[in-house]
Amino acid sequence: MGSRVLAGLSFFVAFTAARAAFADKVVVFPFASAKGLSKPELEEARKWTLEATMARGHVLPSDAEILAGLAAVRDGAPDTSEEYVAAGRAAGSQWTVSGRLERVNRRDTLPARGPDGHVDEGVNAYRVELEVAQVATGRIESLARDIDEDQAPVQVAEMLALLLRPEGLRNATIPWENMAPPKRKVKPPDVSELGPVVPVLPAATSAYAESHTAAVGLSLGFSTALVRPSEARGSSNAIAVGAAFAYALEALAGVELRGVFTSQVSGPRAIELSAGARYAIPVAPRQRVFVGPEVLAGAHVALGAEKTARFLTHGAAFASWGPSERLQFEVAVDVAAAFGGSGTLILGGSTARALVRF
């Protein structure tokens, strides 16, 4: 008896491992709608598809792989064979799945008057269209059907069973084409049932420094003296290294307080200590790309022969990119004016920074 149990367990483990080994990895991208459905509705349709994909025995990529797939497409929304192939390869997947959702007004039930007095002329159902691309060949195929919300994962799994085949839809019979549309009870829309919106993808980030307001980092900059005192000698070019500190204001989207300390390690010896703020304007928020102005004020302290502290105003135009929620790279074009000492300094240059957000 013991040997039979051991043999059965060995077979189960081997079967499970073999299934995982031969399972395809399928990346499911966010759904879209041509008629402006709400984000919770689109997320729910994508959730049906994720559940159906796993029910078919396939493997889902990690969040990082999904982000890499979206980043491989210029507009973040693959819709051509070339874009699907690029996104799938970046996500390490054999298949890509995207979908479109449409609300369908069913006329197979009697009208009903909701609590607010509005007459609902029929049941609101959904029509789901899945578009699947095979990464190895670039082949794109699609299927569409009306979905009963109570049976959604099962019905979507039936669609994927036909689409996620090596031969695709060739010689396939579509079983639901001759079926009567599902009948459901009339139910007036109730926004209270939507609940809190929980984003599935971190790639949905839309606000600067969202969820990670504080940051510290290092910088490397180059500057040249556009204007300096007439008695100044030596090179007007300098290379500076430094540290940056930041805190984004949650109450004011895009506004971030900044503190900067730099030391010129090449050229005229000096340090800068300044603080101020920037305003980040979204360019491609899903890819965390922002641009904007930055204004600082502080002190420029010369450490050479003059050893003079000057009042400093510092302006910059910056561009930042976050490959992840916690890592941020940025470049800036800088112009600074330092007043006092033996004369005014006007400095121009550029700076590159890398910051960690937390």
C-alpha cells in the first residue's frame, strides 16, 4: 500500500512539473474601449482574462515583465503585428493578449424603473473582443462574443482555448455563434458596487512621484562661466559632483521641493548649497516621463584665491524618466547667477542625476 501511495505522489509531482514546463507564458495587456467605459469595467474584463489564462494552464509574466513589454511600444498600447512581437519578446512571453470591451443593451427583458426614477430599457451586457498575437510568427487573430458576467472567466477561457493554439483558428468551430444570447435580470447601475479602484499594473502610474514622495540621489554636472570678474584667471569650465534631495507634495500634483549640494572637483574650486522647487509636466506618464522648470536659491562659495560667498539664483529646465517606481534618471540644462564678491558670475551648463525614491 505504501509503495502505491508513493508511486501516486511521484506521478502527481511529475505531471504537475511537466505541465508547468510546457506551459506557454501569456502576457495580457490592459483592455481598451471605443465608447469610454469606466476604468473599473475595463479592469474587470482584464481580470476575467487573467483568470481564464491561468485556468487554461498558462503562465503569466511578472509585473516587471509586463512593464518591459509596454515600454517596448512607443505609445504604450500595442496594436500592430510588429508592436505585439516587440512587446511579447520584451515580456518574455510566447503570446500577447489584448482586448476591447463594449457595453451592449439587451432588449430581452422588460423595462424596469430604478431607485432614482430612471427607466432601464434592458439589461446592460458586455461584448468582449480578444486579439491574440503569436510572438514567434507575428500572426494576429481575434474573436468576439457577448459575455454573461456570472460566467465571464469560463466564457473567456473558451475563447482562449481557440486562440492560444499553434494552428490558431484554422479549422476551428466557434461553438457560441449559434447559441442564444444570455438572459439576465434587469439591474440598474449602482456606482456603490464598483468599490475602490485597485490598479493591476504599476505601469498605470500617472502622477509624478506617485506613492514614493521622497528621493535622494547623486549628480554629475558641467558648467562654464558665461560672465565672470575681469580679474579672474584660469579655466572658466568646471565639473561638479553632488547630492540631491527631493520631496513631492501630494496636495499639489507635480510640485516637488528640492535641495542640492555640489562641489566642483575640476576647474575653479567652489561649492553650491541651494534649495527650491520644480514643477513636473507629464509627457508620457505611463512610462514616467516628465519635463518642467526648476528654480533654486542659495549660496555659491568660491574656495580658490578669492574665497567668497555669493548669493545664488539657479534656474533649470529638466526632463526625468523612471524605469521603475523607485528609480529615476534626469537631465537638466542649468543657468545660475551668483551675486557679490568681486563681481557677478553667470554660469551655464548641464547636469545628470540618478535618484532613488521611497
